[in-house]
Amino acid sequence: MKAEYINPFLVGTQRSLSGICGYEGRLGKVSFKLPPYSPRDVAVVIGFNGDLKGEVVFTMDEGCGLYLASKFMAGVNPTRMDDMAQSCIMELANIISGNAALALFGLGLNVNITPPTYVIGGTGLEFVQSGSKLLCMPIFIRGGQVFEVDLHFA
């Protein structure tokens, strides 16, 4: 995995978190995850195709998802990951992925992203179960919450 392909996802995540939460987060220890892959309570998958193919999984504990949804909704505090909270997290993933695709375009790569998919119980992650490894980038946000960005390049 080339750093020039990874950095747009990291920078896009930190810029998006900064815009929504006022805090870009701190990158934790980057590592690889091997199958079987278990996302946290909340997970959104966005595929990318074109010159670069793969998926990005944005995953977090429910508390982090609720925190981010409340920031996205300008202070409305959801108490569970209902449809509105899920929609906020999917939109955040979409914004991050769009920013990454734009940065990759700046590197001369034509990359398209798929609509976000909210994942419940790890369904829809067959690409990981087939033996693929993911690059895991944990981003620590306020309150000790972890917003994790897991990348898979095909």
C-alpha cells in the first residue's frame, strides 16, 4: 500500500472531523487487521473504483457514533443509533471519501466512490472474510473515542 494512496483518507478524515467536531483527532498506531474481521458497533462501508479499487470501512463504538451524530446535528443528542444518527454517520463517511477521491484525483488518479452502506453485525464485509487484510488507522477524538478508518485495496 502506497502512502500517497493512504494519506488522502487520513487527511480527509482529520479535516472532516475538524469541520464537524472542531477537533481533527490524533492518529493512533497504524496496523493491519487480518480475517476474521469484526467491525465495531457502528460501521459504514464505501467502495472505490477506477484507477484505485477497494473499500474503506469507517467503524466506531456506538458512543462515538452518537457523539459524532450529535455534532453533525448541531447539538441534538440522539440516544440510540436510529435512522437519523445512522444517516449522519453515513454522510460523514461520504464527505471523507469524497475528499479522499478529490485528493487522489490531484495525484492523477481517477477514483469514483460508491454510496455509503451502513453495516449491521458485520454483514456486507465479505471482501475481508475472503482473506484480504485491512490497513487500520485509529483516530482518537475528544473524550477518548476512537473513529477507525480501515482501508482495503483490491
